[in-house]
Amino acid sequence: MKKLIILIIILLFGYFVFDLYMKSNTPEIKIVRSLEREFRRAVDRYITAMRHAAEPGGVIISEPERAENEIRVIRAKLQEIIVTLTEQKALERARKLQADIKTFCQKNQID
């Protein structure tokens, strides 16, 4: 029992050290992370809307255009922000997000 408690304490300590030192919490990274979250939510909404639109026999209440517009807004925000980024990690994340958005838009024929 003592070994289990010690192990849990060590794991919690390791988690807090990782959270404190390994995760970057600079303002630039926070901005990019928030755009990543917005993009994931918009993609989820788009996929859900397309799934609902494919169901036969029901009234279509899905709005894939709304999710597409959200993705366009996120893409525009990212293009504005990417110019102002100075931190290397934030710039790398922003470029990866930009590539993800471009790939998603090409696959789903979103202009």
C-alpha cells in the first residue's frame, strides 16, 4: 500500500513538473492553441453536419455552410497572426495548423 501511495505521489509530481517546464505558456502559443481548438470544433461541426445531411428521410437541419464559414474565419485569423509571430515554437504550430486547414479544405472542396 505504501508503495502505491509513493508511486502516485511521484507521478503527480512528475506531471506538475512536466506541466510547468515542458509546456510553453507564452501568449503567442496560447493564441495558436486557441485557433487549433476552434478549428477542431469547426471540423467536428462540419463532419456532424455532413453526416446529418446524408441521413435519408429526415428534414435536413444541419448547416455545413456555417462550419465552412467558421473555418474560413479561422484561416483568415491565422493568416493575420502568422505574420506577427516571433517565437519559433508558435510559428511552427501555426504553420502546421495552416497546413491542416489547407488539407481539410482541399479534401472537402471548401474554397
